[in-house]
Amino acid sequence: MLLNNLKWTDNKEMIEPLQKGETLIPGYTVIHHMRRGQDCDVYYVWSEEKLTGCIAKTLQPACATSEIAKQRLIQEGEYLKKLSHPNLVRGYEIVKIPVPVLIQETLTGETLSRLVRNLAAEDTYLPAKQLAHLGMQLTSAVHYLHLNNILHLDLKPSNIISQPPLAKVIDLNLAARPGEVRKGIGTKQYMSPEQARGDKLTPAADVWGIGAVLYFAATAKRPFQSMEDGSFEQLKRAAQPVQKHRELDEDFAHLINRCLDLQPGKRPTTFRIHEFFLNYLESH
């Protein structure tokens, strides 16, 4: 069943994803459906051209006619095709019609979210050296995005794949140029206060994302929670210090706390964060 043949049931419920053996687009056969998000379906597919499995990201039927969702996925594909960094997922191809499909490299690791939660279930934490390696690689990828005038704007544990010895940043679906961006874009528990307010965005918004990811990786706790009334907790209070939840090297913990400063101008730059972790690893 081709994407342009996707249909809705009479009660407007979403149809089931494509099944094993069905054609996603010419040249790509579904091996299995991986997940369905708010806008997109993600499949593991077989590439006839490459004779290997690839990851395919496409609009799920509920969003197949959404111009905003289409343009986001096309833009993500265009970004990934031109970018090349060892800590950033690689994009092979973006097919634009009949429905956009982004073909990406296969990553075999697990999300940082799952890794940290599994450790927490065993009453343990990610070791400090691994945290430093994670921080250095995450910051390297984000610094590279910024040099290409791109803000990620959705840095969170589920958008980072642990594939030792590498950490890979994925999902540039919400990425944008610095400046005015739609208010509230991102994931509520991890977005910067300026994203929540709808202010003009700078690289400092992603530094906040780095801090939020490292906070979770270090403590297995989100720095902020979802509010029942839909408001943003980070607009009401500062994050609790990392030290409240875990004993960590004072300078290490202080760096994470600084990334989550409510004032963008007081957060460290990606260069300084990377420099800190490099020095930390050389001295430990």
C-alpha cells in the first residue's frame, strides 16, 4: 500500500501503520513500524539501492495534508542532507512527493531516556565520566548546528541515541534559524523560558536544552514537570540545583546549573561547555 493510498475510517480514527512487506515509496519496503509521533510515523525499511536497512520518517495520516508538518519534515531533510557530524544523525535522502519521506541512517543504540531510566530502576546513576563524554559530544553537535545558523530547539533525552562510543542527536523537526520562532515550540519540560514566552531565540536556547538533558542524565529527574493547567514551570521558578538530587563534582554540577540560568545571557557558550568537559576528562 503506497502512502498516497492511505485512508481514514468513517469515524476519523487513524488507520494502522504500514505492515511488513508493504511499499513505503518505490525502492523502500517496510520491515517494521517503529513508532508513531504527533506528526510522523517512523519505519525501519529495506533500501533496494543500498541493500541495507534504513530509517524512514514520514507524515502519519493525520498530518498528511498539513502544510506546516510537510514543510517541517522537508526542512529537516534538507538540513540533514547538507550537515555532516559524527554526533548528528545522517540524512541520506528526502523524497517530497506524494508525501515527504526522510531516509536516514540506522542507529542501533537506545535513547538516553531509556538508558537513564533503566539505571535508575537499578538504583544507580550514569557515572560522571560518561556524563562528561555525553556532555562533550552533545555540545559538539549543537555547536556545529549553531555554526550553520541552526537551532535544534528540541533537545531532550529521547532525542539522543546512545550508541557507544558515540552519542547521536536526532530529530531536527523543530529546528529553526535564530530569531522569532513560534511561541511554545519544543517539549514543555525541556524548553527554555524564552521558547515558552515566544521571545527571539539565540543559541542560548539550545544551551538550556543541553543543561536540561545533562540534568536528567545526572539525576534521572527532569528539571521541570508538566503543569496540569498547561503553564510552564520554568517561568515560575529556577531549577533545583543538581546537588539536591546527586553528589557530583562541584564544578561539574555548577556548569549544569549555569546552563539552566533563567537569563539567557548568563548561560555558558557551547565552546566553554565543551572546553570544560574536555578538561574534566583529561584530569580524571
